[in-house]
Amino acid sequence: MADALTPLADLLTNLYNNPLAFMIVVFVYAIAVAVILPIPIEAALLLPLADQRWGYIAGITIALAAGKTVGAWLVFVLGLHVEGSIRSWSTRWRFAAWFVSKAEKFVAKTGVAGLYVLLSIPLMSDTIPIYLYSLFYPEGSRLDQNMYLVSNFLAALNRVAILVVFFLIGVSLF
């Protein structure tokens, strides 16, 4: 198994040593995390944090935030197209109707501030909140796309800042 992972480890090491290539990979990774991968975005920060390459972390932070915002925009556009289908489908089953109703209430009550808070939580999957807020806004109203995207971008910045603070506190304790 270790031999099978060696080429991947070598590729990632080479990318890490080439900042531009690494930023591009991080950007694409952040899009994938927003759209389909239920993996925390912090994985892209592990090696730079361990090496304490603060300038590199700043660049990665911008790449993560931009990629996550692009991914959130793709999900938002998808949500506009499938929302009607989800609503009609949910009327067929009691549990689905209950879930849609509860999701709508949650999203309506918390708005973009709730999205920002959820996406600011370190190690949380971004995929679920992004879909939740793009698909389950109450019928007849719309989540403002610009505020949705701004909250995604700012939450990514905030999340990295929280992670760095936790890292620095952890380093100072040990």
C-alpha cells in the first residue's frame, strides 16, 4: 500500500515546492470541496502550517477562499435549477416534506449570517451548508447571491485565521 502512495506523495511534494502550481491545485481542490467533496478545506494547510511558512499560508488562504467561492457559486446556480424538482419530489414522502420544511425554516431564520458562522467552523464540511443554503431558501424568496458568495469568501478567510490561531496556541503550549 505504501508503494502505491509513493508517487502521489512525490507529486504533492513537488507541487508544494512550486507555489504557483500548488495554489492552482488548492484552488481546484477548494472548488471540489464546495461542490462534491465532504472533506474539510484545512487539509491544504497542514504542511505549510507544520513548516510555518506564513507567506505561503496567506497565498493558500486566498486560493482556498476564491476556490470555495467559485464552488459555492456553482452550487447556487445548480440550486436555482433543481429547487422546483426538489420541492415537487418532497411532497411525495412525508419525511422529505418534513426535512424540506425544517431546512427552509432554519435557512430563513439564520440567513447569510448563519451560513457565515457554519462555514467558519474549522474542520466542518463545507459541502452540506453550501447546499443547504442554496437549495432550501423558503419558496417565494431568494437568498441574495452576492451576500451568499461574500459570506462564503469571508468565512474561508475566517476559518483559516481560526486554524492558525489554534495552531499557534498549540505550538506555544508544547
